[in-house]
Amino acid sequence: MKIGIYGGTYNPPHLGHLAAARTAIDALKLDKLLLMPAAVPPHKALPENTPSQEHRLAMVEKLADAMDLPGVVEVSTLELEREGKSYTSETLEELRRRYPKAELWLLMGTDMFLTLHLWHDAKTILRLAKICAFGRTEQDGEAVFAPQREFLTREYHADVVTITLPGLIDVSSTQLRELLVRGKGREYLLPSVYGYILMNHLYGTQVHLKCLDLPELRACSYSMIRHKRVAHVMGVEEEAVKLAKFWGADPELARHAAILHDCTKYLGLEDQLHLCEKYGIELDSLERQAVKLLHSKTGACIAKYVFGEPDEVYEAIFWHTTGKADMTLLDKVLYMADYIEPNRDFDGVEELRKLAYTDLDQAMLLGVDSTIREMEERGYLIHTNTREARQWLLDQGVKLKE
């Protein structure tokens, strides 16, 4: 087994880290990559505005999630759990105990590589692990790498691989922190990491969450969900705007509702119930035990009370899962966009997509009816509001397309 260890303060983790990690997996044929935030780096003091360990860990977890390689990429808290300075030699000794037969690869950038022989107990480091160093720019090529590689090989019998990645994000964490204080730098970050920074006011960011521009709002939303869900949210945004323009709803309200509609999707039942209690949402017996029914309600509350969205957006998000009788045009737009966005792939979706731009109420009835039938076939309880949505449409003379 080949295991890569990519440590650092991750203060904050940026796209350069992401590119290096992906390259290491491919170039070294790694079976596992451990992203390992340091607690107390031995070579430098953490800046005064450094976020807590919990925040840095959360951002690294978003970096790992974005790589979408479960079982390969893991976040290790080994150094965060150990008291004192995060000496790499001690980390490698512990990993050797845990993985006695593994081939360990220590990953690092150019600056760290050029000073590796000065690290605490460098002899142990180079005995226990092979080294892979990454260059951020074309200047970090053989002229820079070769002398140090030859020295480490000669003096320590080290096994060293150096890789220059032209076009790699050329920004240091120090530069990035300085940019963030000035309200810049988001182009160097994953949207989910940038959103997490904004939501928690890290690195001196002082944005007002109720006055965000669209890229900031998207980033905050993406920071609250899993990476695998982002494509769906983007698809719903695209479809909601198209439907709104076609049927005469406000496209910007539809856009905002779509961006935030799943923002609490990954909260557990206890957290969902806590938010419902906090914002005074009354729940029936089914909702109290069916976590899938709650994210629309809590997401609506977050949209309104955290991000300052108007009541129309609140209502559209609130009803986008169950539906209800007498839905507004915006309610229907979001419900249907969630149903037919471009990433959806199920029997009948193409028919439903065409119908959504021909007769929106008929499309709604087909969608609600299909949901009820599918849930009945699976033996699931159906919420009263979903049945009432179907009956209301029927009472208005809407008929199922034959």
C-alpha cells in the first residue's frame, strides 16, 4: 500500500493544495492520501489571525470532500490530537506503527523541500518516508530541485521525486490571507472553503451575510452541503431561472431560492429539530421522525433569518419538498426546477421537462402524482401536504396527461 502524507497548517487550504494533492495521487499511484493539518508547526509561529484548529480542520475536510475520492482521501487529526509541536518525524513514526508494511510518501512544496535537511530529526524523516516535492511555478524546475535532491540522496540515501506543475495556482497562504482581509482572493479558493470563511468571519472578512453578491451567496450555500450536491444545486438554479422567465415569475427570486433550497440538506435529525424549535416551526408527528422532510423548512429559515431573503423565497423553499395546496408561481417554479434540473435522470423526466414549458400546473400534477405513487410502492408514509397539493390541482380542473 502506498500512503501519501500531505501536512501543513492549511491556513487556509487553497486550490494549489488541491491541485498538488490530485497530482500526487496520480503520479505516485497512491492508495491513500492523508491530509493532515498541523497543530503547532515547528518551523514558524502561526499568525495572530489564525483560525482555531476546529475551523482549519473543517476547511481541510471541505478540500477532501471536493476531491470526491472516498476511501482514498482522508483527513487525519493525528497532529491536532498530539500535544506540543507537530514534528513530522514523530508523525511518521506513528504512521509506521499503524501501517507497518506501507510505503509512506511525504508531500511538500518547494520551500519546505529546500530546507528539509534542517527539520527536526531529518534523518528519521528520510528513513521512514519517500519524498515528493511540488513546484508551484515553472521557475521551480530542475535548476532549483536538482541540487537539493542530489544532496538528500547522497547524505541520507533519500528516495526523492520532484514534480513541477506549470500553471499551478501560484499563491501562498500568507498572500491569500492578506487578500482576504481586503475582500479579495476568492479565485484561489474552493467556493465551499470561501463560503465557510465568510460564514465564520475568518481572516478579517467582515461581509454582511444579508447583503451578499451572488458568488458569495453561492459560496456560502456550497459550504453547507456536500460537494456531490453542488451540481444539483447549480442545475436547480439554472432551471429555476429559465422557468421563471418563461412563466413570468421573478427570475432573481427564483435564483436565490434555488441557490439556498438545499442548504441544510446534510444536517442530522437532532440539528434539524433544533433549528425548527429555534425558529418556531411547528412539526407534525411524521416530520419529527422523517429527516428528509425537514431540510425544506430549516433551509427556508436559514434563507430568511441568516441571509435576509424575502418571504417569497422563504415560502418557495419551505414547500419545495412536500408541495402544498394553492402554491404560488414561485413555489411551483422551484418545485419543478428541483424535479427536472439537467442532472436528473429517471423514467419520464423528458416528458416532464417538455410539459413544464407547456402547462406548468399539469407538470406539477404529474410530478406530485408520480411522487405519491412511487412512495406508495415503496411503502413510505406520504405527507398530508403532498396529498393536498395533488387534490387542489385536481379541484382546479387540472388533469393528468394521458
